[in-house]
Amino acid sequence: MTALEQWKELAKIENLRHQLVAQPTQAIVGRNYGGKVDLMAVAFDAVKTRDAWTIRDLAKKMHIKDDAAQQLLRGLVKEKHLVSRVLHGEAVYEWS
């Protein structure tokens, strides 16, 4: 892949990211992603807005079930983007 092709690919990805931030509902229904949504990427963009998250916070923000939010947060912990700890009997996910 040439440098120009790499630059075009990076520009395309950045454009999709900006569309996701500007129009999250349309991106989630698949308009910008060809019918497929990477929920991990959506969750990553959501958690960037705060220092700490609970499962219920992310579920409410993304309009998903608690189980799905927990799975996404655990995935981000596994990828070492977040760390988790227990605070007052509830899991709290924070930036590492």
C-alpha cells in the first residue's frame, strides 16, 4: 500500500469517526457502516467522555442492556483501555 493509499484510508476512517460522533443514531442503525456496527468502537467513543463509568451508566448512555454494557466494558479492560475496581459494591471502570 502506497503512502497516498494509506493517507486516504486514514482519512476515510477519521471521517467515519466524525460521523459517528455527530450522528450516533444514524451510525448505529448502519447508515455509515454498511449495516454492521462495531459496538466496541461505539463504547470506546462513549467512555472517552468521562473518567469513570459503571455498567448502568454505559447502558443508559448507549441505550443497551446492562449485560451488553458489562461485556463491552470487560472487553475494554481486556484490551487494557480501562481498569476496573469495586467501589461500594459496584464495579467502576476507569481509564488506565
